[in-house]
Amino acid sequence: MKKFWEGSQGVAEAVKLCNPEVISAYPITPQTHIVERLSQMVADGDLKSEFINVESEFSAASVILGASAAGSRAYSATTSQGLLLMAEVLFNLAGMRLPVVITCANRSVSAPINIWNDQQDAMTVRDSGIIQFFAEDNQEVYDLHLQAYKMAEDPDVSLPVIVNMDGFILTHAYEPIETITQKEADEFLPPYSPDRKLDPAQPGTFGVVADPNWYMETRYAMQKSQEAAKRVIKKITREFKQKFGRFQGDLIETYRIEGAETVVVAMGSLVGTLKDLIDEERDNGKKIGVLKVRCFRPFPEEEIREALKDVENILVFEKAFCLGLGGILYHEIRSALYMSSCRPNLKCFVVGLGGRDIPKTSLKKTLDSFGPNLPDLNFVDLKEEQIKEHLYVPVS
Amino acid sequence: MSQLAEQKENLIAPGHNACAGCGLVLAARLVLNAAGPDVIVTNATGCLEVTSTNYPYSAWRVPWIHSLFENASAVASGIEASLKAQGKLGKVKVIAQGGDGATADIGMMCLSGMWERGHDILYVCYDNEAYMNTGIQRSSLTPFDASTSTSPSGKASLGNPTLKKDMPAIALAHRLPYVATASVAYPQDLEKKVKKALSITGPKYLQIHSPCPLGWGFKTALTIKSAKLAVQTGLYPLFEYENGQLISVRKIAKPQPVEAYLKDQLRFRHLFKNEEGKKQIEKIQELANQNIKKYGLTG
């Protein structure tokens, strides 16, 4: 059945289908609608979860850590400063191999403070060991939450998952969503029953000291699970497709990439805009396609290399970058292509930081002016006049 | 006969690597043995955690979890919520524990949140009055004038310049149904308080004075003597509050002068060197006198 839902409601409805025993969150824009709707479901008796209202995101992450270790499926949602405040716990959740799911309503990071969308928040925890997805639209957000628990809880993975959705652009957008019934959800996602949990009947020690003789081995094991996750993700997305008929990609999704000379790469809702643009370009006879990076961790190096193997021009559009280096996704793709025989023209285009609108016309202009002589790092729609008048920019 | 003697098997096994004379491990053993095996324990980073869980060994015979320095109470909140969802809460008790730094400094926000939300959890603070695990740095529970590695005495310093943070008062401000202090020097009192706390539903706070031979600078055989003197001078009053009312105090028949407590400890040695130090000892005596009066310790 199709429902016309706000993205945040889609998340709440999907989380409800997963039946987490414990939910804990702290309010932060633009995540609030998700946790408000979940609170209401609990208040109405429609969702039998313990909803723990905490004093910070740091505690929200810690509460779901404790709940997960005690054997419960657990959930939280946050964004931006909240995700950064969680950071210490996020590394801990991954290191303790606890399969919680967290929604991140992507937003910029302060300073200056800005509540609007970009993806800098998620990028800051990319080395945490957490699996990270970026959803293109609200159907994908909805479907991803069911897939996320199944992936996280797979014994070969046993790692937390963050489902990223662009703040406001998706969280506050109303879109038709093809829904899943509770029965279907239960068939797809069985109840969580971990082998090890905090239990007086079988007392175990969690969160030990690993001295230099042990620490490296635990990190190695996590890397192996990240690698295994690629296989598990492919299997679960296939299974989802079989059951529900929908497939939005596994690690990546390619769109009209056959015979493409040029490919644009992006993550999240921007992919939708790019698909529209590429349809128009294809209609005009241009050989161009889209590569959506759906799973950012584990990073699908091989899949990207394969998809881009005969491509001459690659434009990576990013809503975040690494200060002092440049595009993050760009550099990871560049690294993936190091083993490839081709040397495409590969450039990074930073777009939409702090919620700056990304009109199709700007993307089209970027595409039309693309060439090998551009610098590696480019900023789309940068307001030169404002920089001149208000900011000090030293000569490099 | 105390619970400790009755227990055939301690719930903390003796294989930990804490220092000889460690008051903290002794206190933790008393707490656990009083609580019994049907508990889940969360532990903050600190001496107790590092000395008891060096992989592949663990000294814990109860389900035990350590996450971070500052989140033992938030992790415990999640465990309590999970037990509630599983219908096991009550049958299984939750204890969160940490040192004075983990409790009164870095973990204060999580602890206040846990108390305010009313979780059914006993929080135990093992108060050894400084960051011992990192090398004796001062915390907000370090006593007035104690010399630590970050509040050293010197030509221009008499040691820690601040008064001990009043954690029981902060706990009481959260309207906790049970708040108490205890000491390793009085094991039966300590065990009784643990049992009582666990019989009450809701958030509880127990602060246990746990001398540290290395950090305080006294001979390892003097742990109990030091702890006892802290109580008998009035510097560490033992009391119990139930529903905001003071219901019991450990009386001191004849209070000892504070010098008796201070003189055996290197952290106070500088106070015995000159006239200025002597004046400081008078101030410390005044703190003890205030406690004696406030809690009616001699009455």
C-alpha cells in the first residue's frame, strides 16, 4: 500500500516495523520529527518500546549501547553536533560489535552554526567501524532501515549501521512510500537474539582491556567484518528485492552508465537531481551516466572501479570535504582507480554546503564547463563578492 | 558473620592485579557479595576496570560491562530499559559504578540524567579522592589541601585549594529515594547499605570511602586504619538518607583530632612542616567540626 508520508514519518514507521525494544534520543534539528513520531507511537501504545529521553546525544548512544549489550534491538537518531557528541560512543559501539541502527539526518557542522543540510557530519565518523549508507529518496530511507538491522545483526558483520538521509531535503519532504506490513517485516527481519549478552545466567565480561598483545587483532577482525559486510549487503539487498520487488542498489547503483564517456558521482538526495539532469543530457545525445555510492562504509572500491573502467571524465559532487585535503569521496574514488589502467579526468565539485540550494542549472553549468584543466577541488556557486567583502582569505 | 565470610565464592575473583592494600577492590568485593549474583554491573574506566579485565582474563563472576570513562550510568540506563522490556527487571538488579573522577567530574552529566529519569539503578562511587589510574591527579572529590600530581604542594601552594564536592547533596537534590555514604573500614555497615539500597526501587547513590595506599602515601597495611580515622575524625561522615530524610549516622563517641588521620599520609605531609601548615590543619579541623555538627555525629 502506498502512503504519502513525510520522510521522518517514513523512518519512524520503518523503525516501528523493526520493533526495537529500546529507543533513546535527544532532540536536534532536523532529526526531531523522527523521534517525535516515535514518541507518539509509544504514547499511543502502538509501539512497545522503552523510549528513553536523555540529557544529550552522548547518553543516547550510551543508552542504546547498554540496551544492545543486554540483548535488545536498539535505535537512535541524530545529526550534526549530536553525531559529533556521540563520536566517542560510536567508536565504542563498533569496537564492542553491537548491531544498533542510528539514523543521521545529515546536517552541516559548526562553526559557524548552520542547521541546514550537507554531509560533513557523517564524514567525521567514517573511520569508526560503523557501516554507513546514504539514501537517495524516502522510499530508500524506509527500506534501508529494515535492511540495516538485518545487515548489522548478521553474525559475519556484527557492527552498527548509520542510515544517512539528507536533513530537511528528505526528513521534511513528503513523498509517496510503498509500505511494508508487519507480517512481511517479521518474515524479512527475525527477532534479535544474540549469542552473547549481559545475563546473570551466563556471566560474561564486556569491554575489556586489550593490551598491545591483543588490540591489533581486534581491529583486524573488524576490518575483516567490514569486508564481509560487502557480501552480506549484496545478499540482503537481493533478498529484499525478491520479497518486495524494490532494489535501489546494493553497495552502489549505476544509472544509464552503459557506454558513458562521462559519469557523475554523488551520495544521497543529490543523486535524484543528477538522474534528472542526465536524462536530459542523454536525450541530447550525450554519453553520460550516474554512479550512486549507496554504501560509503565499507567502501565499494572494486565495484566503483568496475563501473568506471572505461569512463573518460568523472565528476564527483560532494556535500562535504576534508579541510586541508579536498573532497573525501573524490579521494577515495581516486584511490580506487589507482589500480585501474585508465587515467580519467577526475575532479571534485563541492556543492550545497550548509544547505545552499543545488539547482539543476548549476550542475548543468558545471558539466558544460568541465575539462582536464580545472583544479582538483572546485566549489560550485561560490559567492566571490561576499568573500571579497566579508572574509579574509590569505594568498596561497 | 559478615556476608563476605558467608560467601563461598567471591563475585570478584582474586586474580585481579590491583595494588596491595587497595581499598577500592575491597569495597567493590563487599558491594558485589552483598548484592549477590543476580546483577548486571556497568563500570566506568578507571583502576577497578583496568585491574580486573586484562584480556583474556576477567575477575568478574557477574555480567559486567565497561564502555567509556563518563557513561557508566547511561549504559546502565540502557541495560535497565532492556531488562524492563524483557520483563526481567527486579529479578535482575543493575549496579553502575565508578571512581570519584568518573562520578563527580566527567560522568556527572550522565549520572544526573540517570537520576533525573528515575532508573532503578544503584550507583556506587568508589571515592579514593583522586585520579589514581592516571597517576594521582586531583578530582573534585580530592580533599582540601591534599597534594596530588596536579595540585602539588610547593613554595606557592598548600595543595588542593578547593573543598570536596558535596555529591550526596547533589544526589539528594535529584530527590533520590536512597543516598548513603559508607567506608571500607565498616564492612557490615557497607553491606547493609548495599542490601537496603537494592531493596528500594528507583535510583540510589552510595559513596564509599576507599583509601589508596599509593595515591595517599601510606603503608599498605594501613588501609583500614586510614579509612577508620577518616570516619572517627568526622572528616568522612557515614550517613543514610531515605526519601530525603536523614535516617542514620555512624556516631563517634570521642572524635579524634584530624592530625591523627592526616599524619600517616604523604599527601598531607607538607602541612606538618611549618606554621602555615599548622593553620591549614586548623581549617581542616573546622571542616570536621562542621560535619560533626551537621550530622550530629557525637550526639
